[in-house]
Amino acid sequence: MTLSDEKEDSHMIEIKPPDFPESIADGEVAQWHVAVGEAVSRDQALVDIETDKVVLEVVAPASGKLTAILKAEGEIVLPGDVLAHFEEGEAVAAPAAGAPEVLEQPQAVEASGPASPSARKLAEENRIDVSAIAGSGRDGRVTKEDVLMAVADLASDSVALSAPPPDAPPAPAPVVPGERIERRVPMTRLRASIARRLVDAQQTAAMLTTFNEVDMTAIMELRDRYKEDFQAAHNGIRLGFMSFFVRASVEALKRFPGVNASIDGNDIVYHGYQDIGIAVSSPRGLVVPVLREADSLTLAEVEDQIRDYGLKARDNKLSIDELTGGTFTISNGGVFGSLMSTPILNPPQTGILGMHKIQDRPMAVNGEVQIRPMMYLALSYDHRLIDGQEAVRFLVTIKDFLEEPARILLDI
């Protein structure tokens, strides 16, 4: 094949970010996964664009290679900006003249190896052998967080150092025993957005928290009795506690529409639906995907969606639509062992329910002391719209539904 024939087989493409929704004005280049001239296959990840809510992945439109990167890591990206130039064509993936053919195969193997691209790059920058790091990701995959932990543990010599490349700068001076080590890293865009929203919530809302406790005996007995039948009837979906809290919250919101409302300037917006946000922890920070029309979802559908959101959050695959909206939020700090907390509002919502750890405690039941599985509940609310008595009654309603689940079925 001549050079002119090769050019005819190739096609230049401009790589642009995906369309941003109206709620997001721009993004930031978080990570390039390939270098200029590196052969890639169709749908292979090229770059991650971090926004205030999610990380958007830009993939290769076809097999080919990058010929130029126009937006470096850390640069701001606006809608329609050109991130890079991409050359399409099978010819560009062929090995260079005189190069051994075996070089191409290891490159493909590395792309699907035991470490993510960002983890490999961070390990190379710190001259750390990735194979010496225990991965915490799926199937033992080494994540960026694993490498950061390894960097922090260098003083204790818990990982092996790889040999620096010939053109690398001189290795840093060895760590002196007893030296106080500090590491400064820029705050991610998502973390900065979370910080800004939390501060805004405390400064703009008259936030107050009321507490109560719920006896989980009825829910736990119901779950233990039917969990195997539930799982068999719903294609392996497990019956958890969160679906009961979602159902109880939905029924309580119907009875107290002010808790399901939001404030827009001088107006109160009452929502005729219950979109429940579920706070989920992700590697990049706290995110709140939304269960749409939660009133119409069965317990199995609630559990299935929450599980799906958890997996997507772990892999940074949540879409912007899944994170947009919500009329009420539930946060479960109990999975981390929290006994009591005061959750912060998720504006413009006016209420958020905090779940906590289930702990056996002695309780007075019908004049007798019994050991019961108890959970503290916390409701943070915007006092500008919700009065104290309304907030307390709302939380007591949730407590009643959970302690007597039949109330939900009987609508009483």
C-alpha cells in the first residue's frame, strides 16, 4: 500500500464532549486514557470529562488513533469544544516499519489489565509497580484510590518501587524515619461542587433536625420470613431495608405535602409526585440518584434500582438524568456504622431522612424490659416552609409505618 492509499483509507474526526444538559454549563478534562499516536479500537475510552455532577466518558468513534490533543488535563471544556483530532482507519493500527509485530499485542493486553488507566498513569508518575498493589476494584482491579494509598504508604515500604524510565527526573530523597509527610492534591470538580452545595444549604435554609427512634422488630421478622421467597419470585433480587423506608417515606409525603415541596424564590412549589433521592457513596464523592415516581414502584423494583445505582456509582457510570431532580432524599449512614447524625438538606428540597445503625437496646415494652433492634431516625427540614409540629408528625408517621408495615397496605 502506498502512502497516498493509506491517507485515502483514513478519515479525520473531531472529538467533542457529549451534549451537556441545561443544568451543567461546562466540564473539566479529568483524565486522558490514550496518548497521541496510540492505536485504539472502536468504543475504547479516550478521555473522562468531569462535571459538577458526573464523569462523562468520551469513547473512540472508530478504530484509529489520536493525532492531536487540544484540551489538556485540567482545562475547562465548553459545549462544542474540540478535545482532540482523531484519525480513523485500520492502517493506523498497524505496527511501524521495522518494529516487531509482537509489540502490538501486549499493548492491547495492557489496556484490559489489572489496573485502570488512571491508576497506571498515577503509578508511573510515582514509579510504583502496579503488580505489587492489592486491587480493591472488581475482580481485583487496581483503582486510582489504591495507588494513592500505596503512595501514602511509601514510608513503611509496603509497596515495591519500579525502575524509573531513562528520561525520568531524579528519584526523590529517601524518606527519613519520623518525618511528617504531607501530600497536596487538587480538589476534584465533583468534590468542590458537593462542598459548595452543602455550604449553600446551610447558609440559605433555616435548617433544623428532629429525631426519633424506630423498633425494627416487625420489619426484620417480615424480611427473615419472606426473603428467600422474595428472592426466588423476583429473579434474585434481595429484600433489604431500604425499600421499606422508601415506601414509608412515600406514604408520609402524601400526608404531609409540605415536606415534599420546594422553595423557588417567593413561591412554594408543591410536587404532585414523589421522586426519592438515595444518597450513594462513590469513589469521587457523595451522589444522589433519584427513584422516579417512587409511588408506582414495587418493593422489588425499588431494591433493583437502588442496587443498579450503587453499581453505577462505584463505576462512575451514573447519567446526569439519573442525578437530576428529586423531591425528598434518604441517606443511610448506618451502613458505615453511624449511630446518629444530622443530615444536610439537598437543595431545593426541604426535607431529608437520615437512617442509622440498627443496635440492640433494652426497651420498656408493656411494662417489661425487652431487648429490641432499634434505629435512630433523623429528619432535617427547612424551617422556612415546614413547622416543627409538622416535621415531628411526619417523622412519627414514618416510624408508625415501619413498626407496623400492614399500615402501608391498609392505607391507615
